[in-house]
Amino acid sequence: MRATFLILFISSFTSYGEEPQNVPIEKLGTEFELVGKLHAPLGTVLSVVGVAVEGPFKGYEGGPNLRVQQIQGKYYQKDIQISLEPYFNNWGEEATTGGHALPKLKVGETYKLEGYETGGFVGIPSEAYEQAGLMIQTTGHYFRHHFVVIKAEPTEPISYAPWMFSGEKALLSGIAKSVAGDSALVGENWEVVLKRGEKWTDEIEGKKIESYGIYNPDATWRDNSNFASKKFDLVDGWWRLVELEDQVGRRVCLRGMAQSLNGVWWFHYRGTDLYVEGMENLPGWTNENHWRPMQIEGLLERARLPRLDQVSLKPDRDLRDYFIVRGASWKPLPELFAPERPLPPKAEQGGGGQPATRPESK
């Protein structure tokens, strides 16, 4: 029986708490298969839908990337980003010598692609640097994935809805509204009842919220012919406010990534950098937490604090208004959901989007 291995190490950074397993290369294709980011053996032709973004400015992941939202018709909220390479014709080039013409990708736009995932090792092992005594500008030795695009076309953006995740847990966002005496999360032509027989308080009504759990059709669901008018009940889940400004003065539970530069630590939450009081002195804290997904809990306040964008510019940084979590605690997360990473703004031409680079800790 052929065993299937999911490739977990997609960069020179090892996943926390995991030990790599040895797979004899001569047995690949006979006893073992390598499954990539797209949940299929490498070389499998697939249809994927996602948003075009820019890769890191440095390294092998640069150029056009795709934030994947759908694979073979199935919707995903796992944070999947993969670099793109044309099969033959370049982006925006006419197909004068055969093959399919590929559109010029625009950052922030949604595309449907057909192609296959493949990969190979790139970079140089650190020990080789030491043995050779010669420094070459490259990355560490790691397995690089990329998606070879055979066909591509623009398509409508994906807006996550409850019926996309039947029987599965999902993270959905909408507006808090009291509907028929119930507290509901209202999306685009759908509702999720979070608390029956209880209306939202004035502090929550009209605010952006999100919920996570399983979404069961309520008793009014008679058939599957008209999803747009359906209501759902949240099962085995939770809800919370999304925008930071709506949570000032409240105890919060924020999911994001820790970052550091020149000994200064901060927390990145959905495109916003904020402070965590005494972050580097929290119990169990380590320098390895740089760029680590985690959950921060505490009291959210505002304060005038040194500017984070001046960390590498001057020691006496200017002050500006920041959110800060006081009395904080933290715990690591295996990963963030894709909706917890903001997509780049749409651009008229490719380029200029948010980089996906992973900065080095200093």
C-alpha cells in the first residue's frame, strides 16, 4: 500500500513541536506520495480559486502568489499561499506559439486557475557555508512549492457563507443585529442566530462580529433550493467583536502574530500593529516567538507610545496613539485562519500589494 506524506516544512523554519520524519527518496512514487499545500499529490492537475498577492521581496517565493480559497470546488479557510509560475506563456502575453494566454494578474483580484503543484529543494544548508568558507546570497535549504498555471481567468470574489462548510467548523463575519428577538450575525443574504430569545445590547448592535463553529440550518429550512434566505444556528462555537476600536476598555482575546525588531516586540492583528504590556517578560516567552501565531488575552486600552515604524531609524522614537493590551497572557496557536490575515487592496495593475515576507528577528 502506498503511503501519503503531507509536506509540512515549506520554509527554512521548522514547525513548533514537530520532528521531521525520514522518507527514503528512492521509494517516492512507489511506497510513498508527497502531498503538497493543495491537499493532493504533487503533479495532480487541479482547479483552484483565490486572490492574487505579491510574494516576499526576497527569496524564492517572490513574484505573483495566490491566497487559496477553493480547491476542486471545496472551500477552505486554512491559510494557504503558494507562488505561481506560468506553464508556457507569460502573464499578459498573447499565445502566439500555442498554449493558453494568461491574463496579467492584478493584486487583490480573484482568479480561477488550472494547473498542478510541484516543488524541489532550493537554497544551501548552513553547514555547507561553514565547510566551503564562501558566503553566497541565498536562503537556507528547504523544499519550495509552487503552482504551475496552465489556464487562468478572472472570477467573482468569494464571500464565505455558512452553506459552504456543511458539517465543518468555519469562521464567518458579519454585522450584529437583533432579528425577531434573537441575537444574530447577519451576512450577505444569510443569518446565523447566536443567542435565541435575547437581543444584542446597544454596545454590540450594529458592530462587526465573527463566529466560529458548526452552522446548522434552523427549523425554517425546508429544502436546499434557496440558500439566500436561510437562517442557521451556531453549534459548538463562539462569537466575538472584530474591530479593535469596538473593544477598547474590554477584555479581549486576539489572534495574530508576534513580531520583533532590534529587541522591540509587538503584536500584529489583522493589519494593525499594537503593543502588549511587558510582552517579552510574559511567562514562557522566548525569542523563538518572532512571527509565531498566538493568542493574546487581556484588557485593551489606548496610549501614546513610541512609533513601531521607527524602531530601526532612531533610538528616541516619536510618540503616537496605539492600542495596547495590559495584564496580558498568551498561548501559541498552530496557525491562523485565512480570514484572520487581511487580503491586500485591489490594484489596477500587478504590483504594489502587501508583501508576504517574513522579517528576520534582530
